[in-house]
Amino acid sequence: MDATPRPARLAVGVVSAGRVGSVLGAALARAGHVVTGASAVSKASRDRAEELLPGVPVADPTEVAKRADLVLLAVPDDELAGLVKGLVATGSLRAGQIVVHTSGAQGVAVLRPAAELGALTLALHPVMTFTGRSEDLQRMSAACVGVTAADGDEVAWSVGEALVVEMGSEPIRIPEAVRPLYHSALAHGANHLITLVRDAADLLTNAGVANAERLLGPLLSAALDNALRHGDRALTGPVARGDTGTLRGHLGVLAEQAPETLPSYRVLARRTADRAERSGLLQPDAADDVRTTLED
């Protein structure tokens, strides 16, 4: 028999049942907590609530929060501060509640009105992209969650980490002061990666290459794996080799056939040259030749 103590079962209120909130609500339900309410305005949110939070009443955010021991605020960054103030003003939050938001860009300062009431406040940011479908629950098991609590409040830090573990993920402590840079790093990597991949796929498609995604998949998967495993030593290609002739060819064809892609190609090529030089893959004189070629 497992004698490991388990946290008390919590009544969870989800505001709102978007892509993130519905999945985290389902993950908490899977861990044994009870989702007592969810807010859902759009048809897509109502459909997600029906699929991932079956039988959970859909109600106004104030009612959802009043019924909950754990209030999960999963709304866009710019709406968060106003939502917290509104819930406090309507008496929807109280001392003893756990109030959690999922924004990556903000820490717990935005939850100060709830903390002043006596609520325990946390920022739990899942480091993954969400579709709002059931497969996200499986992806949670391989994801990390950035945990932020008030400096020095070890109880809050421990509660945050316990909730993340219950959802099947790995908690990573992110101090309040570094949240902006932390989120910038994640957005730069994930969001801009999608832009880069789609630009590459469009270039191939516009060149008449069939099934660009099939062509790119193995190459980009290997490049990502190598980058995470080996860092800058994984750099390959004409910039890392100092092959300025090929580089001139790329610049010429992009200027002629895909001028909208040329600025980002130049910027990333310069960053690649800098990283290749710093890691010793590219000698300083060769790196200078690359930079000169990119500026011509």
C-alpha cells in the first residue's frame, strides 16, 4: 500500500477554458482535484470545455472564482491585471485561496491585489504550445512548467511545485526578476522557429518542389536535436564554413525571388557567423569575410 501523503483535493475554477486553461484544468482533474466551474465565452471555448472538462458547469468568471479553492487564470497577458482587479472588486477572491495565472511574461506581482486579501499566489507557465485538444495532456508529461512565487515564500514555492508534479510535468523555479527575459527567450525560440520553418517551406513550394514539409522534416528535426545536444558545435552550412561564394548566391536569388525573406536571412546569417567564430568553428578572418559579404 502506498503511504505517501497526497495533497488535499481542491475545488478548481478555470478562467477561462481556452487552449491552456482547459488542458490544465483537465490535468488537475486527472490528478484527483475537482473542477467546479469554468468560464467560456466563445463557441471554441465552450466546445473545449465540453470535450476536456465534461460535466463542468460553465459560468461567469466571478461565480467560477467564488466556488474555487484554486482559481486558475488562463487569459491573455494584457487582460490579466484587469481581471484580477475585477475579481477582487466583486468579492470573488478570498483569503486562503490559491490564485494561479499561466502567463509566461508576468510573475506574481500582477496578482498582488489577491495576495493582499490573503490568497496564496503563483505563476505557473507551461513551456509548451497548446492546441486545446486531448493530446496536450500527453504532451504535459514531457513538458516543464516555469514556477514563480513571492521571494522568500517557501510555502508558495512548494505548493506550486507540487501542483506541477501532480499534473505530470517538471517544475522549474523562475525568479520574478527574470520572468521578462525568460519569456523573451521562449518566444524567440518557439514563435520565431515557426516563422523560420514556414519561410523555408514557402521558398521550396514557390520553387516548385513538391511536399516541402516532407523534405524539411528530417533535416530540421536533426538540426534541432543537434543544437540542443551539442550547442554551437552543431552549426553547419555555408556561413559556418566561410563559403562566401555560396552565400553570395543565396543573397542574389533571395533578392530576386523572395525579397521579403532576405532581411531575416541576413540577420540570422550574421548571428550564425558570430556564434561560429566564438565557438572556434570559423576563423576570425573568415568570419569577417562572411560579414562583409552580408553587408555588400
